[in-house]
Amino acid sequence: MRRLVAAGPLGEPLSPACPTLGAEIVYAMREEAAVTLADAILRRTEAGVTGHPGRPALERAAAIMAFELGWPPDHIDAEVAACERVYDVP
């Protein structure tokens, strides 16, 4: 994790409202086998445990995962939408 943080932008929070680092998302994928945005946000990091982390945080986390996993743009949009649906309470 220290190497990822030292690598630059991954050492920054996902957004001003979400202190989870980009490096934590990468760690969740590489070391904890997270393959969906919801898994990384809700189960593998603390980004979403206290509520919706905010759209900017979801979009940044999805972009990091997309780079690592080779997601096309439409898959990124679907991952963000699926994660946001978790927070929609009927």
C-alpha cells in the first residue's frame, strides 16, 4: 500500500468528502479480489460504510478500477449506477 500511495495520485482521497484513498481501491482489487465498484466501496474499503460517499468519489473509484480492469466507458457507467442503487431506499 505504501508503494501505491507514494506513486502519486493514488495517495489522494477519492474526493474532498470521502477520505478513502485511491490506493485503497487498488489494494481492494489486487489483494482482496474486488471486481465490482460496489464490492470495493461497500465491503473492501470504508468509503461507503457510513452512507453514500458522493458521486465524485464513486466516479473516481470507478475510473481507477476501469484502468486496472480494462472496463469500457459503458461498463464504468453501469458500475456507478449499480453502486448508487444500493443507497436508494424505497
